[in-house]
Amino acid sequence: MTDQLKKIVPILIGKQLKFRSLWSPDKAVEQAFNLFCSPQKGRVRTEEEEFLDDAKLEKVLTKGHKIQTYQWEGSGDTVLLLHGWESNSYRWRALVAELQHYSFNIIAVDAPAQGYSSGKYLSVPLYVDCIQDIIGKHQPKIMIGHSLGGMTAIYNQYLYPDTSVEKIITLGPPSELSFFLKSFQNTLDLSQGFMEKMDDYLFKRFGFYAGGFSISEFAKKITIPGLLILEKNDKLAPYKHSKKIADNWSACELFSVENVGHSLQSEEINKEISAYLK
């Protein structure tokens, strides 16, 4: 898709949503929310297959989804890995190798609509729902999440504090849902009235408004230790927002880096994670 088309398509979608809202506002809002939760990439690519297929593979049936899990067996504590938006478990390849040096038992999950897992949509509440059976089965002591996966790890601990999890490591988790909805609104040129209807839809479906879904606020309730890794120049997870997670999480250590990007893939970071866990 050319750069020009990339700019035109969101505008056309926004106009279609506005037009539909004239006679069917509820359906227009539902369509907008589904669009907001639809990853456009993240399925397993050919060059990723060898690494992923080398693991012990299992599909877990939960919440109407077939969730793909991967296991690299070890004699040590179990670590659960949760990738982010438009990604899959391949993103952990370097960290898996690092953790294998210390015999950790590693479980990775493909989120709904990503990797080898089923589905069309992905949200943090759905991600949390889909890992409950996996946590129950494998009893991980450590949970590591990147981006949306980091949000999921913290929100899961907020909702379910009495699990096997004893430590959480999050890499580049965004803090505020409202930040992404504002970007979504601007991209599609949606009116404030339309977004207010979408906010009502969120509350009816999940029990919270966009402004109430704040990872930094949820972090106030987290009592287990954690490590928060942030990129100071991250545009997808703005540092000033995500740093509040560490500020509010009493047992959290903050490790900041620069010039790594939102992916937070580097040998330095992987060494920091293994050092923290050791």
C-alpha cells in the first residue's frame, strides 16, 4: 500500500462509520471498537516457523479460542511470556536463549488473533481471560510481558492477585487506554460525540470507561516485586505515562534505556532480565 493510500483509507473508514451512525449508531460503535481491536499483522511468518516449531507445542481451548502455547522445558522456575500487539511468541527468541542458560522452564503464549492462535480481535481483557487456564496449569512464578502483553500481566495481577506469580517483568507497557483511543479518533477523524458513545460501549461490555483503564492506577494494588523496562524515546508507550507505573508500584524497579525502540530487543535488556531473576 502506498503512503498516499495509507492516509486515505482511514479517512474513508471514518466517513463510513459516521454515515452508518446516522441510522444505526450502536452498530457503528461496535464496528469501530472491533476495528480498534483488530491486529493487521502478527501471524507466524515462514522465517519464524523453525524457531517456534522447535518448542513443545500445545493448543489450549479457552474462552472460545484455540490458544497456542510453546514450551522450552527446564528444571528451574516457570516463566510465562506474553508478547505485544501485532506480534507473536517469536519475538522472545533471544530472551528464550538467555533464560535457557539458567534452566528456566519457559512457556510462551500467542495471544488471540496472533501467531498460531485463533480469533480476529485482541484486547487486554480478552488476553487476561485467555491466560487463566494456562496460569492454572503451568503455575508460573514469573510473568514477562512486552507492550500489550505487559499491560496484560499487570492487569491480570490486579484482578487475580492470589496466583502462583511471584514476580512480573514488563517491557514498554503503555499506561493509558485513553491515549490510544485519542489516536484512533484522530486517525479516523471521529467526532467527540461518537467517541462518547464508544466509551459507553466499553463500560457496558467491560465495566470500565476508557479513562478508568489505567495501568499506572492498577499498579497501586500490586504487592509482588516487579521490573519495569522503558525506552525513554518510546512514542507508542510514552515514557512520562509509563514511568507512573513504577512510581505507583511500591515493589517495582525501573530500568530505562535509550535508542532501542519500542521493541526493546537488545542483549543488554536480556542480561538485565536474567540478572534480575537470578
